[in-house]
Amino acid sequence: MNSINQSVRLLSGCDMPLVGIGTYKVRSSDIFRVLDESLNSGFRAIDTAAVYKNEEAIGTALKSLLPKYNLKREDLFITTKLSPSDNGNPEGIRKAVETSLNALGTTYVDLYLIHWPGASKIPENSSDNSELRSVTWKTLVDLHKQGLLKSIGVSNYNIIHLQQLVANCDDVKPSVNQVECHPHYRQDDLLKYCTQEGIHLQAYSSLGSSDNDALLNDPVVRQVSSTLNVSPARLLLKWALQRGIGIIPKATKTAHIRDNIKLGFTIDKDSMDLLLNLPQQKYAWDPSNVN
Ligand SMILES: NC(=O)c1ccc[n+]([C@@H]2O[C@H](COP(=O)([O-])OP(=O)(O)OC[C@H]3O[C@@H](n4cnc5c(N)ncnc54)[C@H](OP(=O)(O)O)[C@@H]3O)[C@@H](O)[C@H]2O)c1
């Protein structure tokens, strides 16, 4: 089956496409063109966040793009995220969800994530962070039960953050943990823990982010991709899928968008092993100091 049609059954009972598009740093003025090309290419999942400031552009674009592609709202999977500035504030969280729903032009989101384990107004090492996370989760569980958030999850949580949450989650475990993950930052232990708990690990910055081409230019990545006759980007995306990890590549160039759905090939074991032995380096923000 083409990977673009594959989905994962989340703990919530909802199905999420394993492949979606990322929209971090996609300017509002580019959103229509990027979504048009992405839907045309077959993508059916969109990842955004309150802090990306493009939810409204996405909502506006979808008003005309859904009829253009003969799609209904339920044919799409939309993820958005709570800004760290709203962590721990139930009233602020309810307002933030309402604002995102209005901006996106929808009555529900498919997945709502706590973007970051820390609250932006207090230091990362403050012991208050864990209590604020707990308050946030309880509020999201309530909004989930009301049907506004079909699935709820977290982002940038490490094993300790997850263990605290699972121990005190009001019987609703996070469906997803969205984290940086690629051959330069494999997340082996986190993947193992999430798999044990049934939490789907979704990768961000699979291509090393918009600010860094070290991963796409890694000599081993280039050598393996040339041997398999695929682009380095396709290799990196397939590497994640073969580990059971969802992907949300961001691409603004048409050629990139079209490249990123061509994932119907297999990476052989020797090539996977080469990619699983690269030196490790983190490119995005690091939650390890968030208490
Ligand atoms: N939860 C979080 O904290 C968090 C953090 C970061 C990202 N995310 C999410 O994850 C998504 C993806 O991560 P990311 O934005 O960091 O970056 P990414 O997907 O790792 O990489 C994006 C970069 O790769 C380029 N690219 C895309 N397809 C390509 C291809 N086929 N060949 C060569 N280059 C290609 C893009 O170029 P062009 O744009 O020029 O096409 C862009 O420069 C984000 O957009 C966002 O939705 C979440």
C-alpha cells in the first residue's frame, strides 16, 4: 500500500494518517499554494500550532480547497497545539482552543497537543512545571470528552514527563508524543517507552529542520539514497515509517511536496543498520532541562 494511505489507530480509537504535512515557518501568504499542492498530491493530514500564526490562513484556504478536491472535513486530519504561554491556565486553555477552532474554521480538531512541557512564564527548572502540566492535561481531557478535541497528546515530552503524566492522567493517556526524531537523533529509549505505553511517536524535523541541511547532506544518507535511487529526503522519511513512526515533513517547494509522498519503497536491513549508527546531534529545542 502507498504510505500516504497508511494510518495508525491511536489510543483514543481514532485513526491518524502516518504521513502529513508540517507548516512551521510556512508563511500565511504561502499557505494556500502549499495546501493546494499537498492535497493535490494526496496528503490528508496537516500539522500546525497556535504559535505558527498560520491557523487562520489554513482555515481560509480549506474553505475553497475542500470543495475543489471534493473532500469533506472528516477526510482531513488536523493537528494543532497549545502555546506554552497557556500551559497551566484552564481558562486560557479553553480560550486558546476556541481561538484555534475559529481560526481553522472547524468545530473540532483531530489532535490537540501540549506543545512544550514547560510554561513560558516560569524558569525551565521550576518545580511548578509538572503541576501546571497536570492542570493542562485535566483541562484537555475535559475538552476531549466534550468532543472538541478528538484525540489529545503531547509534544517534546521526555520519558520522565510522560511517566508523570501517565501516572496521573485521569484514565486518558496521551495518544501521541510529537518529538524531534531522525537518524541524527534517533530517540531509541523514548520510542521503546512510547511503544510499551501505546503512545504513538510522531517525528518532527525528519529532514533536519528548515534551518539545517546537515542531515540531508550527511555522507551516509547520500550514499544510501544513491544506492536505493531515492532522494535523501525520501530515504529519511521512509526510515521513520519503517520504525513505525509518523512523519509531518514541511515543504514549500512544489518539487519537494511531490517528492515527499513517494514512499512506496523499502529500505533493506543493511541500509537501515547504516542509518541507525550515525553520530547523534539535536537540532531543535531541548526539553531535557524542563522540570
Ligand atoms: N512540536 C514541535 O515542537 C515542532 C518543532 C518543529 C517542527 N514541528 C512540526 O514538524 C514539521 C516538520 O519539521 P520542520 O519544519 O522542522 O522541518 P523538516 O520537515 O525537517 O524540514 C523542512 C526543510 O526541508 C526542506 N525539504 C522538504 N522536502 C524536501 C525534499 N524532498 N528534498 C529536499 N529538501 C526538502 C524544506 O524546504 P522547502 O520549504 O524550501 O521546500 C525545508 O527547508 C514542522 O513544519 C511542524 O509542523 C513541530
